[in-house]
Amino acid sequence: MHSIHCHFQRIPDVLAVDLLDNWGVYVLWDGKSVARPAYIGEGSIWQRFLEHREWTSRPFDGYVAGFDERFTKSLKQDMQIVEAALLWIADETDRLPAQNARGGNMIHLEGLFKIHGVVKIFIDGFDPLQDPATARTLSRKKSIRLSVSSDGTLEMEDDWRRRRTR
């Protein structure tokens, strides 16, 4: 099993200096976000926040899970998998951000499935799909389990409750 661990923190609680050289996954909630985030992304946190400030409205809030200060191919792969899984869950729970043009990149999963069989993502800290106005730390870790069924389709199991769609 390939494991990815994410500790989501509130953006206002993270020191700017800690974001300068950090890579990770983030979920942005801006002044116009009501029941769903504005954007889910991954990459160089500081650089990506600078890019997003052009279209985000104030106040700016959300969550960030920093992974590492060193960029590696496997780090990029893990960040893309977490981003894509969160986008999938956001879509399934009626929280899909309007600003995400694509559904995420899960291309790296095929190779991981050949090696490990299962990919599991563990999330602690804050629920990144929860409105920051009502944020509270998770009482237990959430998990996302990715695998391939016998017919070759992607299967995802997660701990998020499904909301009624509008």
C-alpha cells in the first residue's frame, strides 16, 4: 500500500515564512465562497497563492497541507493524487469549486497500483472541504482509499458524508 499523509491547517494560522519554500495541497475559500470552496490545487504554495490573488475576492481563507521544502517527482505525484481525490470527493458531495477547470490528475495512479495495489490518503488537522467559518479540528483522521476493481475501473472509498444535491 502507498500511503500519503496530509495535515491540513487553516491558512490564517500558518506563518507566511513557512509557505515561502513549501510544496503542498491547498483548498481556497474566498469572500464569495458560501457552501463550496473557490479552488482546490497543489504546487508551490507561495507561488500558487500569488497567482490566485488575481481572481480571489477578499477575505481570503482556507486550508493548506504542506508536504516538503524539497521538490521531487514522487512529491509532485502525491500532491496531484491528493488534489484529484479531493476534487472527486468535492464533486460527489456537492462542493466542487467553480474555479477548477479540470478534475485533477490521477495519471500516476496506474504505476502505483502496479507496485502497491492500493493508495491510501490520510487527512488530519482540519477538514479541507468544511467552510472555514465553521472550522474545527477533526476528531479522527479521514481516509481516502484508491484501488482498481477487477474490471479495471478506479474505485474510491472515503469518509465524507454525501450531501443532498441542489
